Amino acid sequence: MKEATEHWRVFIAIELPSVVRKSLSDHINRLRKALPDVHASWSREENLHLTLKFLGNTPVTKIEALSQVPYNAAVRFSPFDLIVGRCGAFPPRGQPRVLWIGIDDPSGKLAELHRSLEDECTKAGFAREERPFHPHLTIARLRKPQGSRQIARLHEEMGFTNQRVSVSEMVLFRSELLSEGSRHTAISRHRFG
């Protein structure tokens, strides 16, 4: 009988500084306190990151080679700044299902990095993402329609004070789905330049 290959759920992301994650967590806590009856899965402070590419279930035997993918993209870039700011919900019309905080890319380097990463992932045999890249931080997934419009409106009204983030690396993460929520573990870090 053939033994099943172990798989890890993996993604490539930009890690945020702890001070920014703390501000995001404070924003989340204000929303939760204001509307405690809304059914949502809220992002935990330690898991707040900017996903660049979700690769899904990947055989563990391919993880080491996969680490080369973000490295190949990262070496072409120098550090750049992003702005964490705008508040919104997906979908923009109809029943909100996701609350997000936007990422502005004044230099255009994030968009270039994303394209480079997609190219490297394609070379490594991973499917190219069909949807356009809209950089954002997911802060909540709304599980039931009751109160979802109200909390989305409050989220947008509260706003989030713009914070500048200097980006100098990408991280390949493993995501484990546990009963208390997901746990993200860094597999490899890839500095720019």
C-alpha cells in the first residue's frame, strides 16, 4: 500500500511590523465591542499580514524547492514603502462577507513585486491567479448576514489612520487550521536585493 504524502497549506506574504498589527487589533476590538452580536471570524493580531500568493496544499517534499520561488522574486527588488489605511468590505455591493483595510502602493513596487512573484510561481508549476491583485488586509469574515451591513458601515465610518510600512522582505508561511483558529509559521524569509 502506498503511503500518502504529507501536505502543508502554504502562502507567501509580507509580514507587518508589530506596531501596525497592534493598531489593526485595536480597530478590530473597537468593532467587536460596538457590535458584539455580529457573527464573524476575526483575524488574530499575530496573523495579520499582506498575502501575495496563496499556494494551498503543497507536498512537504516540494517545500524546500518552493522556497526558491520568493527568493527569485525578492532579489530583484529594493525596500519600498506601503501605506496601510482605507477601510472597506467585500463585496462592495450587496451582503458584506469580508471586512478589509486597504494597502496603497505609492511607488508601484508592490504591483511589480506581485507580478514577479506570479511569474516565478508559474515557472514552478503553480497556477497564475486569475483575479486582479487588490492588496488588502482581511480583518474579518462575516459568517451570517445579521448585522453585516451595520458593522461594514461602522468599519468604514471609524476609518483607520494611515500608517507607513517599510517593506524589505517576503515570507513563505505554513498555515495550520486548528480549533482555536489558524496558526502561521514562517518557513523561509527572503530579503530584497
